[in-house]
Amino acid sequence: MNIVIDGTHYPAIYGTSRADVALHFGVGGYAFSGFTCSIPASQIGLGEHQTAVHVIGRDGDSVYAAWAVVVRVR
């Protein structure tokens, strides 16, 4: 899994605890569906940025989902 900001990929760790998601959807298999990613603020800068979440398949090549969002850093 990667967080992508302005075309730069930052690796994220998938599989963190999200009991709230499992409870909300009533699916126990969602209990470890969270992710974390640390990106130094100095690498982002002020202004608008194109961001996305890329979920990479087990084959290391396939992107199963990508959500694009514009964020503004002030």
C-alpha cells in the first residue's frame, strides 16, 4: 500500500487494528483493515496537493484501488 502525494509514493503499513470498522460493518474480518503512513511535513510544502491511496496486490504489481483527493496544506 502506498500513499501518493504529487506523484511521490510513500509506503504505508497495512493491517493495523480497526475494531471500529469491523463493528460498524458487522464483519470481523475488517478488524485489522487500518493503515499508517508517516510523511515528513517538510517534504509536502504549502498549497494544494494531489493525493491518492494505492492498494497493491500480492503480486506486487496490481493496483486494486486508487482514490484521488486534492488537499490543501496551510
